[in-house]
Amino acid sequence: MFLKTTASKIIAAVAAVAVVGGGITVGFIAGRNSQPQPDNTNSQPEASKDTESSTEPEVSYSPVADFKYEIINDGIRITEYIGSLDTEVVIPKIIKGQPVVEIGMNVEEIETADPEVSITFGEYAFSKCRGLTSITIPDSVSNIGSYAFSGCEGLTSITIPDSVLTIGALAFSGCDSLTSITIPDSVTTIGDGAFSGCDSLTSITIPNSVTSIGYGAFGSCSSLTSITIPDSVTGIGEGTFGGCTSLTSITIPDSVSNIGSNAFSGCEGLTSITIPDSVTTIGEWAFGGCPSLTIHGKSGSAAKTYAKENNIQFVAE
């Protein structure tokens, strides 16, 4: 029930991708069904024609013919990788003498910031690249767009630089092989369903910079055993940790004032939770389907009222 509710409520935001000043290296282990299509140009862009410093190490870019792309106002938008999927793919900086400024399929045209200041991984940029095993995001990226790595079942590790401010809706959803991730203290927003369905994720630390955690952000992370919620978080949204069946205990910080509906529903292994008296609102079915749960809190608190109304054991502290 949680998954159906999550799917109906999550709405993806549209974002564009800009890549200027450095290629992105992507590792793959398996191919896709698309066949390479020839590029209309006869030669690769020469690195010497770019504005790179002479001290910058030489980069071997993947052939231009390995990419589908289109010309837009600011340069080139790469829409799909159609190459033979070597073990390493390096997205070129220049195609047909123009900079590659966006990576993403079927993205809506939007205004973007100066590409040398802010870069965004666009919607669906690497979505369902099942052979993708690892990726390093350059420190020029400020936002990871909706669905950017959704369904990358082979992805085991990712490094998010401390330039990233926002992780979009469903950005890493369904990354079944991702075991751990470090969210840098630059991130302020974790979008709806951002890590939902990451079955192998065992632990995660949310930094103090995060002020907003979206609906179902960690929903159905069935291997998640521990989570650290920082004092910067003021509310736990609907379904945030719903279906995290391996989660055994959690402490809610004093900064939190509300816990949304279904926030921890279906957390079958949850045995203990401490809810501070700063929490004044607890949504419907917030701890539904947690048969072994004991709630710890203060007498006269919203926590005690919720426990009594829902026949959950309560321990006054």
C-alpha cells in the first residue's frame, strides 16, 4: 500500500544539464539495446582548440558518434548514449565546435544559470542505465535532477561533491545495488522518493544542512538499519521511511515539530523510537504496521496521545 501511495504522490521536477569545463566519466558493465548511429561530422573536436590550460592533463573523450545530440541555444544537448559501452565513457566537452551544456532526454527547455557557475544533472540523464556501476560527479554540479540515476540497478557507489545543493525527486530510486552514500553538508533539500527502493542501502547520515526531506525519500529501503536525522530538520514528511523493514530504532531530534502520515509505516523491525515533546502533530498511520514498537516520550505529549489512540506501548521518560 505504501508503494502505491508513494507512486501516486511523487511528481518529478524538470531540470536541465550543463557540462562545461570537464568531461564526466561513467563506468558501465553491460550494454543497452540501442545501436550506434553515425555522426554527421567527419572528425573529432581537437582538444587544442578548446580553452583548456596547457597544464591540464590530456583527456581521451568517447567518439562523438557514440552520442545522440541536438543543437540548442547555448550549445549542445546530449540526449542519449548509443555507443558500444566500453568500460569507461567520457562525455566530450565540444561537439561541432560548440560546448556540451546539457545531458538529459526529453527535457523541457528552461532558463539556466551561468554554466561556469552552476551545473545541473537533468531529468532522466542516466535513468535505467542498468550496467552503470560507479560515477563521480564533478564539483561544478549544484543540483542532481529528478530521476537522474533512477533504475541504475548496478550502481554500487557514487560520490556526491559538496557543491550539490539539491537531490531531486526519485534521483536514485531503484538503485538496488547501492549500499552506502554520503550526503555532503552542502545539500539542503532531498526530494520526494530520492532514495526510495534502494534495497541494499544499509545506513545513511543526513547532514545538518538539510532542512527539507521529501515524501517517501527513503521509502522501502528494506536493508536500512540506521538513520541519523540532524537538528536542522523541522518535520518528517509523509512516508519518508515507510517500508524500511530492517530499521530497528531511531531518535527524533528536538527540532522536529511534526511527523507526517505513514512516515514509518510498515517498519516491521522497528522496536524503539524516542519522540521529543517538540513534536505536536503525528499523522495518521505514522507508525502503522510496526507490531513490536515501543514509543518513548514525555507524559502529556503528542507522542503519548498517539500511542494511546493506536494501542502502541508507551514508556514515559
